[in-house]
Amino acid sequence: MDSRPLTPVLRALRWCLHALLLGLLALTAVRSAATPHAVTASATAAAMAGVYGYGVRSPAVDRSARAAGLWLAALGTVWLVLLALSPDALWAAFPLYFLQLHLLPVRWGLPAVAVTAAAAIGSFVLHAQEVTPGAFLGPLLGAAVAVATVLGYQALYRESEHRRQLIEELVSTRAELADAERAAGTLAERERLAREIHDTLAQGLSSIQLLLRAAERALPGDGPAAVVHVRQARRAAQDNLAEARRFVRALTPPDLANGSLTGALERLCAKSPGPPAVRFSVSGTPVELPTAYEAALLRTAQSALANAVRHAQAGRAEITLSFMDASVSLDVVDDGRGFDPPAVAGGEGFGLPGMRSRARTLGGTLSVESAPGEGTAVALTLPLPARAAV
């Protein structure tokens, strides 16, 4: 009579409820054998057992509150008839309490229990039984115990379900975090290798090529052997420089592989699931930046925008890329709920340590301005390399 999966304990309790009701009906039939209504009482008890068995096996009672209400109404009607025939039928009120509270909403279950208890008490008067305090207290105490038991179980079940959902969310979040950390670690290592190859091997080969070209020009024209060796060395340096640059391009973040930094930021804003609504703008004259700079700016924008989407509950966000005479800066501003930066300083929250690490690696600075209820502004400023500065 419940669509939720049954644990062994609940299954045992349900069988106990079945056995209790059917046993009480059998007791009523047996004790009515010596009365003038023996046949009618036995037939009514059997009819009530049949109605009960139908509801227990009916899928409609599990799925529909309306069907459950109709079934309980039919069961209660037959019970009232049996109660009119035999005072012993009042004991069947106790399992009925549990059924009514279990299957009906609280606003209907409590009145149904009250009516059932009143009918059980009224049966004493109907059958001219001796009226004692127990005649009133028995059904009332039974109803109180049933109410406390069922409502207590329902509260425990809701708490258990809430905890189960929290555990599932925690497990899912930890798995997502682990995947994100692995992906971030892989990307960080790719960026580090690209930066190392570009700043050491590629620069060294470029310098060697320039020196060999100068040596080739300085050699006398009648020194063919030396000229041939220098030219071969210069070609080897040139080929290795091209290979190093291919390595750097292969290690470039995928978002930057097929376009510029501005294009990658535009795509990032366009693909944002929203809210918030994200706008992108460029200030100043764009210049070509080293791969490490572009990767740091893009990763910072991705992390800051992810914070705005997941945590800030922002309605609007704006990403601005500014090219100045000696530096390039990225600003990500949102109008979300904000936070207290000192409270997360030194921690892992909001991805700030990763942003600061990228800034320090390239000699730049990262500033975060925020307060609860006042939005957040993240600014990354990197000094332009000498060749890129205007």
C-alpha cells in the first residue's frame, strides 16, 4: 500500500498489520457465534477481510490517493456494519488507525482517526455495554499511539531521505570535483610545458639561428667549407625552432588552438548557460600575446565566470579585456550576492588560489573586490613582454 521500496523491517511490520487485522476479524466472528447475528457477523467479517485483501493487492491504491481514500471508505463502511452487529469489532479500529494515517494526507487522516475512535466508543453505548473509563481511554489511547507512531515514522523517513539526497549530492559533487581537478591539472601541465618550451628551447634556438646568420654574413666568400657548415647548422636550428613551435601550438589550450584570445572569450560568454547574462568587451588595441599569457587570462575568465554562475546567483556579468601601454588586464564583474574575501583567503574556495598562482607565475597581480550582497569584481593584470608593449 506504499510505492516506496520496502526494507525487511517494514515488510515484517506490514505482515504484522495484515495478521493483526485478519486475526481480530476472526476473533469477532468466533465471539459472535453464540449471538443471534452469528451468520451475518461472520459474513460481514469475511466481507471486510475480502475488501482489505483487495486493497492490499491493488496497484491503484499504491499509486492514487483518491483510490486509497475510496478503499478506506469502503473498508470503514463494512467495519461500521460489523461494529453494529458485534461489539468485539471495535478492536479492529487499531489497525484501521494505522491504515488511515499511512494512506491519507494528515489533514484527512487525523479526522478519519477521530471518527473511527468515536465509532468504537459509541459501540459500547449501542450494545448496552458497561460504560467504564477504559471504554473511552482504550480507543483514544490507541489512536494517540497510532498518530505518534505514524507521524514519527514519517518524520524519520523524511529526515532519512533528506540525508540520503545530501549524501548522493556530496558523492556526485566529489566526483565532479575530482574530474575537474584532473582536467585542471592536465591543462596546467600542458600550459607549463608550453611555457617552458617557448621560453627556453624555442628562445634558445631562435638565438642560435640569429647568431649563425650573423656568422654566415661575417665569413669571407672564399671559405666555402665554413659557410656550408654554418648554413647547415642554421637550417638545423631553424627546423628545430619550427618543431618547438609546433609543440607549443599542440600544447595550447583547446579554446585557443583555433583562434585568438578575444575569440575564445567571446565564445566563453556565448556558451555561458546563464543566468547571469554575460557581456564581453575589449578596450584598447589588441596585441599578440605569448601563449602563457593568453592561457592565464582565459583560465581566469573561465574560473571567475564559473563562480558567478554556480555561487553568486548573479543576474548580469561582464568580462572586459583591456590592452594598455605596458600591461594587459582582465576584469570579470558580476552583480551577485558576493562574499567576504578575507574569509576564504588561504583556502581553496572559489578557485582564487589557482588564479593568484597564474598571476604570480607571470609577474602579474590578481585583485578581488567583493562584499556580501554587493557583487564581485575580479581583476588580473599582467605586464606586457617587451616585444608586445606598445
